[in-house]
Amino acid sequence: MAEKPKTYLTSKQVRARYGDMSDMSLWRWCRDPRMGFPQPVRINRIKFWDEADLDAFDARVAGKVAA
């Protein structure tokens, strides 16, 4: 079975995904190990986030809220 290609999101897309958060908030989420927010991949000095990692983070956070 062929593996699904990864989808990468820019910081602008990630900020929009979480309610138009600021650059500083995104930076803080990435720096706080307690949050467990996915770390970006750098390609030509530009940060990208793997959409599958963000989906896993969302599911993990939703599980904590529901518990």
C-alpha cells in the first residue's frame, strides 16, 4: 500500500488553525515542553509543521479535556 504524502503547513496556516494566534503565542507553544506541541521542520530556513503531527496533538489535547 502506498504511503500518503505528508502535508506541511506554514506558520500562518498553523496560526489560523488555532484561532489566528499571534507569532509570539506559536513561539511559546513550541518552547513549552509541558504543552507537547509539535516542533517545526525547517526547510530553507522556513518553518513547516507536519499536519499529521498537529492532528495527533489535537487528539491528545481533546482526550485530556474529555477526561
